[in-house]
Amino acid sequence: MLIDFFLHLKSARLPVSTREFLTLLEGLEKNVVSLSLDDFYHLARTTLIKDEAQFDRYDLAFATYFKGVGAVFDIRAEIPEEWLRKEFERLLTEEDRKKIEALGGWDTLMETFKKRLEEQKERHAGGSKWIGTGGTSPFGAYGYNPEGIRIGQQGRGARSAVKVWDERSFRNLDGDVELNTRNLKVALRKLRRFAREGVPEELDMEGTIEGTARNAGWLDLHLVPERRNRVKVLLFLDVGGSMDPHVRVCEELFSAATTEFRHLEYFYFHNCVYDHVWRDNARRRHGRVPVWDILHKYGSDWKLIFVGDAAMSPYELLQAGGSVEYMNDEPGAAWLKRLADHFRRVIWWNPEPARGWEYTRSTQIVLQLLGPRMFPLTLDGVARGIDALRH
């Protein structure tokens, strides 16, 4: 059954490997978890799925494979009576023991339980007879019967693996879903790089404990500088025209970036970067920032990210005076090349689907200028872009 489960996950486009599958089998062999479906769900996800963006796809695959299954193994398999007796006695309180007498004694209760196991063919909930959850049956969990015993209940419940993959709690992390601020933050977080800088004012707990121990118990305080995000990002956003349908997703990206990066500078452009950009769209005619100033001010260690559809007339990229807004002295392609040569890490996120890039001449030109560093503005594309900026 588990080999079929493994193949089912692969058919759902989950990147599970044989090594991870063997780890799962080893965990089951060593009884890391019980044989309940809830525990198996968590163990399989821990061993097989290494990227949280795949959790939702795993939930869907798990649900379709185990739909209607109440346990990994059949509860109606032969169970030694001695084991059942010891397990029940371990769970029973003194009050439970007295209530058993009302049913005819322990032996009568065990005989009834065995008959129910033989008769019951499926998971049951909410009744008065079968072994299950809820209801008023004397056998089971999460129900009520003043003369019954509890089977398998721990704590107050109300949260199980079945609920998790029914509700699909991780659907916002799937690489194919619509972007929003939450999953963008998760993706951008991979780019952050922390270092300790500034005045030592944060308590170093490990250093203090070690120093105090070496000082024969006299308190020896150790302080370290605060950990801060050292990644520096330049964000160039295309606005207006064909980018209007993508305003919402760009706003989501901008919101996530301003939260995740301590050092973030942003500028706007239209269609292509020429000899200037701007910070405020309301003052784009009067608040221009020369690109030469950006090249001189920001070092090559800054990460440069373009966001735009790269859809324009080819002459806007290749000809002097090609800008639709003013008479530019140099082609846009020359400025893109300068920026790509200055900054060591450059990517372009395109909100248009990648399948249409080959049919747009201007997109092909940008790809030639920047190399294979254009990615779709999807969660998967954002993740691949972050990897390109890191390496």
C-alpha cells in the first residue's frame, strides 16, 4: 500500500525521492508514531515534503488516496484479548471501573467489544452502538455514556490531521496559486541575510551562561550587537500602460518587500529604463532621479530587481528617441546593459505568463540583455528569482 502511496505522490507532481521514502519506512518500523492516520499524515509530510510551498499539494494528494480510510491498518484485524484488557485497564479511572459493573462486569464488556469489532465495517461517529467518536456508545472517544469506557481519546481534541487536509490550511503556500502578501513574504524571506552590527546591547545568553560558569558562579554578562538584515535591494517597477492590469499583484509584491527588507530602495519607470527614473508617480515630471546617480550611489552588492511585462515596441529599446514620453539620447537597451553590468545580481519578474514571452519581440530583447534571469511573477517564479539573487 505504501509503495502505491509513494507513486501517487509522484503522480501529483510532488518531488518525493526514494531516500525520503525509505526514511518514512524506517520511522514506521521503529514505531516513531502510532498506527493512526493522523500520526501517519504528519510523519509522511515530515519525511517526504521538504518545501512548505508543497504542503497544499501534499494535502490534496493525501486526501484523495486515503479518503474514507480511518487508520493505516485495519482495526478489525485480530487483537489479543490480553492486550485489549491491559490497554483498557490503563485508561480506566476508578469511577470508570465502578461503572463497568453496571454493564455486567468486565468479561461481559470485553465480549461485547469483540462482537462489535467483528460486526463493524467502517468508521463510525455520533451513534449509540458502534465503536467510534462522539455519540453515546460505551466504546470510543469524544462522546458521552455514563457507563462506557474511553478508547484513544487524548486531551480535548477538536483538531486532527483529517481536518488539516480537509481544510487545506496550506493552500496559500502552493507555487501555482494566486500571489498575495502572505505567500510573497514567505518567498522573499529566503533572500534575507542576517549579521550582527552596531553597539553591543543585546544579551548573549549562551556567552553569559558560559562566562558565569567559568567565573565560579559569579554573573558574567556578555552583550552582542543586534542581528540585522544585511541584504540591500533595489526595486525598479514598471508603471502605466500595459502594466495597469497588474497593479494589484505589484502592490502585493511591494508591500511584502518593504516588510522583509530593511535596506530597500525603489524607483518607477515606464516600459524601459532610460536616463532617469522617479520615486513618486504624481511628480514623475519634476522629481526625476538620474540613473547615473543610482549607479554612483549604490554599490555592486545591491540586488537589482526589475518588475515589468517587457512589452513595448522594439524601437523603444533599440533606438535613441524611442521613449514614448520624451526624446532620450541613448537607447533603453544601453541603460539596461549598464545596470546589469554594474550590479552583480539582477533579475526581472514578469507578470505575464511565460508561455507568451517568445511571441513578444521586446521580451526576447530584454532576455538577451539580462541573460536567463527573467522569471514569471508567480510564487514559483519568485522563489526561482530569489535563488538567482542568492547565488
